[in-house]
Amino acid sequence: LFVTGTDTGVGKTLVACALVRRLREHGFRAAGMKPVASGCDRTPDGLRNEDALALQRESSGEWPYATINPYAFEPAIAPHVAAAEAAVQVDFGTIAAGYRQLAAGSDRVVVEGAGGWLVPLAGRATIADLAAHLGLDVVLVVGLRLGCLNHAFLTADAIAARGLRLAGWVANAIDPAYERWQANLETLDARLPAPRLGLVPHLPPGDVTAAARALDLAPLLR
């Protein structure tokens, strides 16, 4: 599965970690992957990204960090800008090799994108191109806030235009002050061409346990 979002900061990592957790609870060997991460900390072991580390902790087995996160950049900026500043070319072949390692040792792999669906990665390539290169079904995280309807429907159309399958979507209550969220949730349910896998309530950062409890993976496991 490839996890994308309607925007940055909508809870992709939380949902990706919750998906890995729920898959493990269903008895699958599951691994998470964050192919490209900007906003990394310097450590004695090299650059480390909090989102990638969270996916590594949730994964079945002991996976090297570089397999989970092949491209790590220090500044918290658009990944293609960070890569250019570091004089690094993001190579889909390198990412695919890491993905194949995870897939060979797992029943399910959850790959988290960066930012939204059309965020640039390298040259003219985008996150959408990476999902297509890996040939993965997509799970869309919709951050419930003003403007989310337009962002969700545009993203769903763009996923279909790539010839990829939207396998499901998750509503994430990122804005507790968002008015009429129930009416908007009904609109999303009626118009998005995939089942809703859950409604994640407004949570403290990193509460994977509560997020996992909010997900129903039945539509993905049929």
C-alpha cells in the first residue's frame, strides 16, 4: 500500500504506522517504508527522520534504517529542494530495491509518501510517479479541515488518472475546531470512489494505538 495525503501535515505517518500495527494484529508480517524524508536529525548513526523511525519501530523484524528510509535530508523543506541542496539525485531504482527487500521478508508493506500526491521528487518526477513505479494501491489520508473536500476529490482524480487503484481512505480529525465536519464526512463518504477505512479522532502526536483502533482493514483484506 502507498499512503498519500491531501496535503502535508494531515497525519500520513500516524495512519501509515496504524496500518502496519493493524496488519500485524491481523497476523501479517508487515513493514513500513519512508522512501524520501526531509526534516532529519543528525545522530551518531547518520541522519534520522522521526517518521521513518516510527515506521521502523512498528515493522515486523529488524530492518536496517537505510532500507526503511533510503533518502534522508536534514532541512525540513520540499524533498526535491533538499535533494538539490545536498547534490543528491533521488533514484527510483534504489527505492525499488529497498522495497523489494522489505516485500521479500514481509506479507505486507506500507509505503508512506512525502507531502501530497504531486510533490516533486527529482527532475520532473513526483510522489505519484514513485507510487506508479512501485505499482502499489493507494490509501488516501484526508485531514478534516477547511478545504479538505476539494483536496480529497482532486487527489482521488489524480490517482485514477495515473491508472492506480484507490484502495481506501482514512479521515483524520486534525482540526478539533473544524465546523460541520460530520456533514463534510458524509460528502466524502458519498463521493470518494473507495471505502473509508476509519475515522481517526483528534489525538496526541504519535498515539498509534488509538489510531490503529480506529481503523477497519476488512475492505483491504477481502
